Amino acid sequence: MTVDRVAGVTLVLMGVVTVWESRAFPLGTLQRPGPAYAPVVVAALLILFGVAVFAMGGRARRLAEVGWGEWRHAVAIFGSCAFAAWGLERLGYRLTMAVVVLFLLMIVERKGWALGIALTVVMAWGSFFVFDTMLRVPLPRGLFGL
Amino acid sequence: MLETLQNLALGFQVALTPGVLWYGFIGCLVGTLVGVLPGVGPLAGISLLLPATYGLDATRALVMLAGIYYGAMYGGSTTSILMRIPGEAASVMTCIDGYAMARKGRAGPALTIAAVGSYVAGTVSVVALMFLAPPLADFALRFGPPEYFALLLLGLLVLAYMNTGSMLKGLAMAALGLLLGMIGIDQMSGYFRFAYGVTELGDGIGVVPVAVGLFGLAEILLTAGQKDPPAVIRPRLRDLLPSRQEWRDAHLPIWRGTGIGFLIGIIPGSAHVISTFVSYAIERKISKRPEEFGKGAVAGVAGPESANNAATSGAFVPMLALGVPGVPVAALLLAAMMVHGVTPGPLLIQQDPRLFWGFIASMYVGNVILLILNLPLVGLFVNLLRVPYPVLYPIVLVCSILGVYAVNSSVVDVWIMLGMGVVGYVLRKLDFETAPIVLGLVLAPMMELSLRQSLAMSAGSYAIFVTRPISVILLVIGLILVILALRPLISRTLDWRARLAVDT
């Protein structure tokens, strides 16, 4: 299976799902389009492009040739971001960012304590000071007021 | 002509008074600093700092706000070049080659070219604004929904046609972006589409989380775990300035970007975003070395940056001449004018010439201040690349999350950024370009609305698109692009027939 074939199938599936989900809204007519009209037209185009990408993708790179060597790092970074999204309003900006920076620097990248703590303070508390205190951009404080 | 120059002299008298000059400087400085913060673009910058101008007189307030606007525009390009984080949709194209230049140790030249390009575009377009504002504003008003739909469609086709990869893949990505742009409340009927109960999606998916996810986060996911992390770059003094070859590569794209940006910028709506995409696409198409695009082509920075800044001035045309805000930032400036007791519109020039021409002159002065301010800062910003990547990326990540959250104070935006980061990561692995997704996302609501408004105007007849001159011209250009894109396919078919033909 080539990368283009995989991409083609994915695009077709996305188009089909969009058309299916658009059933919830009136389609309207060609002359008076309803809210489902544009999504259905664009989804149909997506299906068309997906089929074409699939059909013309026979000579593309094989999926097995795509290197995924960095997946562990990618998962760790993704996890950190997901934690940040989960924790921002629950734990507060400063605490959440401190955990994220400490985790990435000291566990994922195995940097020293001094650097880890210094950067954590600068990034979590420093950025809070610039945005929240100076620029008046409200950042969440969470349950602990942090 | 003579009258215009006399008026401009009056404007310079106002703009060069120490008080006004000082506020222009403060505006540029604060704008640059705010713009450098990832995710905080010109709109957020002006919104944040608007209350600070309440105590000033109208001229000083407007000059300061315009300075903030220019400064934030330039500051946004800094994060695009150094961190691959676009502060807004207009900076997306700068990310591609600007960041590639930075990774090749040419961050200084990229920033310098962005600064000079912005300066040239800003200054030239102010000249054009001065002489052409009334007739251009009149032209801009001839853009009704059918013309607007045709223009937006052309923008998508231009981008897909100029794609380095296949037009097909570009169009597929643009379609994906269009679908994303249809999430949220339908402006014509009020239906809540594809939101699945998430009320924050009512206004649709924001451009900033998508752009930061597709570009910034995807880059981190791809790069951080590489066996050989990107080398630490220690720029030397002579590396901060562009070489003679880089200047040569930049100067024509700067002029072309200026023209494209100004012309597209005058059209009301967010069409100015298209200008950077169109400029990038044209530069890539006419380049003698198109293979360099995406890998650090100077023209890929010079063109879009100039177009972006020229579009800024272009956007002021309908605002100053007619009192019609073409873009959200112009609307904010218009509101600022009203707060200070100034009534914008055609009578502004007669009623308050000192303010009008002072504002125009301050745009010249602001561009000079920005250049003087930013060239020395290039050396400072570039030092960021001395930080090893394993230490740099957590910083960038925090800035991205902060910037994305700060736009709407919404965690949903952070989740969207995260999702888009994964999408961008996978798409780059599969050799798909992600810029058309951003363009599709920006254009979708406007395209759909203008299509449906056009049909409402014509009682459901699609002939409206081919009976109005501007619309038909734009559609014909789009059709030509499609035919040009299909040409290789047609010629291959003809070759196949020729092989089968019998010699006579």
C-alpha cells in the first residue's frame, strides 16, 4: 500500500462521513441552498479528489518506507499537550505549565535539575507575569489559585 | 497632484512633531513586542492596547494604534521565521521558507529581508493609498457577493495550481480546510453545524489554533525525536545581513508582493489573507529554482511578507475614503476614531485634514521607525537559535499553548491545536502540504456566504456569476489555471495516441 493510496482512502472516508452527518440539516435546492448544501458539495469534491489520489497513487512511496522513528518523542509531547489542555483550567496555568516543562526537560530530554527548574520558573511564572499581569490577558488560576 | 503634495506636507508637519513621533515610536515598539508573542497577532495587540489610547488626542491615538498594527505585523513574522509559529493566517506562508532559512543558519537574512520588504511594501502602498484612495475605493465597492465568490474561488485555484506537489493534493487539502471552515453556526440559517454540543465551536474553528497546530506543533512532533536534532546555530555578525545574491533574489519578489498585496488588500473582507498565498504561489511558479521553495527560498519570504504589509495599507483605503472597514483591524481603528470623536468617511479629508494627512504621513514615518527599530533587533532575536533544540522546543510549546489559549481564553482551542498538530504531523509524513488547509479554513465561511447571497440576489440563477464583468474575468482566469494544470495529462494522452498512429 502506498502513502497516496492510504491518503486517498482516508479522504474518501472523511467525505462520506461528512455527507452522512449533513443529513441533520436541510439540503435546500440548487437555487436556494440550505445549510447542508455547501458541506455536501465540498464533501463530494473531497471524495472525488480522494478517488483520484488513490487512482494515481500507485507509484508513490510505500507506507512501510515512511520512517516513524520519532514516535516515542511525539507521543510524549502529545501527552504533555493533552495534559496541558486538560489541566489549564483545573490546575491553573502556572502549575500546569510547570509540570509540562519539567516533564519534557527532565524526563523526556534528561536535562539537569538546575536548567529544568530555572526554565520551569521562567516559562510558567514569567510568561504568566507578562501576559496576565502586564498585558491583562486573563489566564486560568485553577482550584489552587495557581 | 500639487494639492496632494501640499496636503502631505501638512501631514508631515503633524507627524513629525515630537509628541506624535514619540507615540508612533511607542506604538511600533509595543506592537513589535506584542507581535513577537506567539498567537498574539495585530488584532489581539490593538484590542489589548486600545484602552491605553483613551487619554490621547485623536491624531496621537491613531498614529500609535497604526504603529501597533505595523509593529505587530512585523513581530508576527519573527515567530514565523524563528519558531515556525504563525501568529495569524497571513503569516503562514512566511513560516515555510522563513523557518527553512533559519534552520540553514540564515535567520538573520530572513528577518532582515522581512523587515526591508515590509518597509518597501508599507511605504510604496502608502503612496498608492494617497493618490489612489478615492478611485480604488470606488472599485472596491463594485465587489458584490458574486465577485467576491469568484475571487475566493480563484484564490483557492491559484494556490492549488502553484503547489509544488500535485494540484490534486493541493485541492484535496483546500477542500479539507473548507470543510473545517463550515463547522459552527451557519450564517444564513442559524443552524449549528458539526459542533456536537461543543458551544465554543459556534463561531467556528479559529485560524490561530489550526495554523499553530499544523505548523508549530507538527514541526515539534516531527523534529524533537529525530536521532540527530537540529544543530545549534551560532550566527556570526556577517551572517545577520543578507548576501548580495539574497538581495538580488529578494528585490523583485518584494515589488511583486507589494503590487499583489495592495490590490488584493483594498477588497473588503479578509481577502488580504489571499495576498500572501497568491504572492508565494506566483513566486514559486515564476522562479528559475522552484525546487528551492519550502527549503529556504529567499523569494518565499520576501514576496508574502511584502504582500502582507502592502495589503495592510490597502485595507485602509475603504476605511479612510469611505468609512467602510474592510478587515477586522480596520474596524477596530474605525471604532478608535469614533471613540476620539472623529467621524470617518468621505468628508474626513475636508473636515479634519490635519488628522487625515497626519495619519497618512505617520504611516511613512511609522515604516521608517519600524525599520530602524527592527534591524538592530534581528541580532537579538536570532540568538534564540543558539538554544539547543531539546531545550528550545518545550519553550516553543508553552508559547504555543499560551498564545492559542489567550486568543479566546478557551481550552477548546488548545484541543483543536493538538488535533491539528497530529493531522499536520501525519500529513507531512504522507507528503501533503498543509498551507491550503489554512486558506480553505479562512475562506470557507466567506465563500459559502457569498455564494448563497449571490443566489439570493439572482433569485437562484447561477448566471449571475457570468453576467457581471469582474466576476466573469476572475472565473475565466480560474478556468485557465485548471486547463493549464490539466495540460500535462492531456499531452500524455496525445502521446499515447501518437504511438498507436500508423505512419503514412
